[in-house]
Amino acid sequence: MYFKAKEIVAALFLLCMGHALVGQSDVFYTFFLEKEINLKAGGVFVHPLKNVGKETLIDVNAFLEISIEKACLPLAGDGNEKAGNVNAWSQMPLFWPATSPDKADVVVSGSYNIEKESDAEVFRFYETNTAISNPIPYFEVRPKNRVSAEVILQYKYTDGTLVSDTLRFHEISERKKNTKLKSMEKLLAECQKALEYDFRKLYVFADYETAKFSLEKVKVSDKGLKEELKSAGDLLKGRRIAELGNLYKRIYENEPSKEAAFCLGICYELVGNYPMAAKYYKQMPEFHTIARMKKSLLLFDYLQSIGAELKLEEF
Amino acid sequence: MNKAKVLIVLLFSLMISLVAEAQLSSVVTSRDQVIQKKIKTFIVLNEESGFVMSQSPVKYKVDDEMPLCYFTIDNPANLVLPNLGRYLVIHELKKDEGGDQYDWVLENNCDEKDVFFSRTKFITVENSTWWNVLVDNDKVLFQSMVNHGFLKIDEQGDFSMVDDRNAASRWKLIYVY
């Protein structure tokens, strides 16, 4: 498989830590699977893409190289975390540049074609003032600039599997009333920016969003647990999720309630144990948790499907 | 008429009105519009010679910035000449930043027997700047009010007056936003 087991464990561990690290108060980042990507981690070797167009309007290989460099930078630790790794949720380099195709887990090759075209449409009109017996004809010339790009990428894996992907860009600008014509240079710059963005996205399969976690009020009759429960808010704010989870688990086992199940679900979610989180959330269904769980479980299933060894936290 | 038909009629009327709105009511720029700098500017092109009307006519190029003209009417009474056209004054638009803020208009100067752009300040015969716009298919001809001659531009970009309507230059008005 493409993921190395220990890296996945470390990644998940850091994912759990990541919640605490990036959280503010009771607001945390949650991660979900945005899309399945063709780069399934490991060593990546990229052959320069072949320009099949008539001219070189954009040097695609130049920024593809930069994009790979950014994605494959070693684990940050020099205070450059953001630039050091595109895959923000794991804080781990899931990809690294292979020195030759033989040493790569995936070899990327392909071609690109970028075209530009300028033309103008001419429209004939007459004055519309009905008081004029002989309306004067006039013309409007509406110039158009068009830029289109197509990048075909092929991924060849070590097991011989071949997968293709196509990145496309198509933009037309026309000068009309109240609409300025974008220059060809501007359109080409937009095209380059869009392709750069698409290249960066090739390395990101998990995305993140912020979510606010609020603990529900739980009725507890046991005096000892009641006393302990007073510190729940501080435990959450202090990112001491293992302790908090342990507390709610004991409360739930002692006096099962949907509120306790919900809080336990939060704890499981914050440590990345999505199956258990979903199980406890079910007892108190709520729109946001259902939506988050759907995405998170997709990520969980995807990691399992590509052979990741997932170490799940228990309380 | 049922509701659906009424709706269709309304939508059709709306479409017509939107199309009409996109077109110019008149190519003429009113005095108020001149003051408000809402000038309707045109590239006045003679396709036969390839020249664009201006103080110094230049060859037309689609991608280049071309000299622009606009039309006004001196006397509102001249707004409409039934079945003939209108007497318009042809101005060349000068950009303020160029320092040339004078009003330059096309004049048929009978004393000098020449046609050229003059500063309004120095024009003594008012109607020498009045041009009757005659429509010929999708182009226009300019006929001087002074001697009823027609404007012509030659292959060198020089203006002259001709008596024969057929020998007059046909001008294409290209509206520029």
C-alpha cells in the first residue's frame, strides 16, 4: 500500500493532537475527506510535462516543480510549518521527491496545451429614438480574449496501475457596456494561478474547517462524579481530551443519558475515533454532528481502504 | 387571455425593452451630457482609405487606441430634417491629460476652400461646422450646410469637398463605450 503504517499512526496521532494544538477555547479544527487523490503518498517522481501546444505561453513545468517542492518539503520544525507542508492536518510530509523513477511509488508524466485567441464580434445597430425619421446606423465592436488550458497527467504506480487526470482552464473576456476587456496577459496570469492552485490540490486529500464544540449539561446523581464534572469545561479548554473522555465515559456507564453520550461523542471526535463518536452522537442527533460525522467517516474509511493502520484512542 | 399568455407577453416586452436599452437612443451627445462628460464617442472610419477621422487622420487598427469623435447639435431646431438627416457638429475628443482642452470641430472653411478641424473659438461662420448626416445602407455621408458639398477623404488621409454624392466618402460609426 502507498501509506506507510507508522506514518499513518503518527499522522492520526498528530491529527488528534492537532485539534488541541490549533484549537482556541472550545473551537477546534475538524478534518474531512475532500476528494480522493491520485497521488497516494510516498515517493513521487515527476517527468517534465510535454508542451503539445504551438507556443509556450506559460511555463507549466516551472511552477509544477515549485508546487512539488512545496508539497515535498521535509517535516517542518524550523518555524516554517505553513510553507513546509501543504497537508496541514497531519503536519507530516506524506510525499517526498524520489530521485529516480525506479525509487518512486508513483511516477507522474503528461502533457499540456495552452491556447490563446483574440477576435471581435461586430454588431450593427440603429438609433432607437422614434422622433428621428432617418436613424443613423452605428456599430459596436466587442473584442474577445480567450485562454484555455488542458493539462493531462498520468500517474504510474509501482504495481503497474495507470491513472489519468485532466486539469482544465477556460476563460473568455468580452468588452461590453460596463464590462472591461481583460488583457491577454491578465487572462494568462489567471490561467497560471488556476493551474498552480490545481497542482497544489493534487497533494491535498483532506481539508479542514473549524467547528465549535459545546458540552451539554449532564444530570449526575453521584456526588463524586458531580464534583468531577465541574472541571469538564476547563478540561475541554485545556485540551485535556483523554481525561475529559474518561470522565464522560464513567458518567455514561454509571447513569446513561443522551447528554452524556453526546459529550462522550465530542471527546471521541476530538481524538479522531470517528466510529465511536458516531455511535454516541446517534443518541442525540443534531444537524452539525451528523454532517461532520459523514465527512469524517469518509476520511476514516478512505484511510482504511488504502491500507492505513489506524490506531484508535479509547478512554 | 390566461395568466400564462399574459406572462409570456410581459416577458417578451421585457426582452424587447432590454434590447432597446442596450442600443443608443441617439448618436448625438446633448449639451448636458458634454458637461457631465457622458460623451457618446465614435471611431469614424472610412473603410475604403482605412483612415479614422481626426485632426490628423490615422490608419485604423483594431487593437490600437483610435481617435474618437462625438456629435452635437448646435441648434435644436435642426434636430430633425425629415427624410434627410440632421445637421450635426463633429467634434474630436481630446483627452484632458494631454493639455489640449480646446474644442476641435470639423469645419468646411469656404474662404480657405479647405476642410479641417478648427478650434471653435476661431470659427466665424457658424454653419461651416454643421454637417447633414445622410444614411447610405449601414454607413453615413457628411454633407456640409455651407455649400452642400460632401466630405471626402483620400488615400493620403486628406479631407476635401466633392459635389458628387457618389464620390463622397462613406463613414462607419463605431461606438466606443
